[in-house]
Amino acid sequence: MRRYLRDIEVALIEAALDRTEGCVSRAADNLRLRRTTLIEKMKKYGINRE
């Protein structure tokens, strides 16, 4: 179950970054997260802005 939720979260973060052309602030707004929270999740999952 945890792996499934992790995969969903990663997919949502990557989709938001794609929509905002890698702009973390706008992606965080789209996901309704604080920018710093999104940055921490990106580090945790090894997601790059690209």
C-alpha cells in the first residue's frame, strides 16, 4: 500500500512540474502545498526540476 501511494505522489509531483515547465513555486501552488514541502518531497523521491 505504501509503495502504491508513493507512486501516486511521485506521478502527481512530476505531472505538476511538467505543467509548470519545472517551476517549483507554481507546481506547489497547483498541488496546494508549500514550496518548501514540495522541495522536501522532491528530495525524498529523487525528483529533479527538469
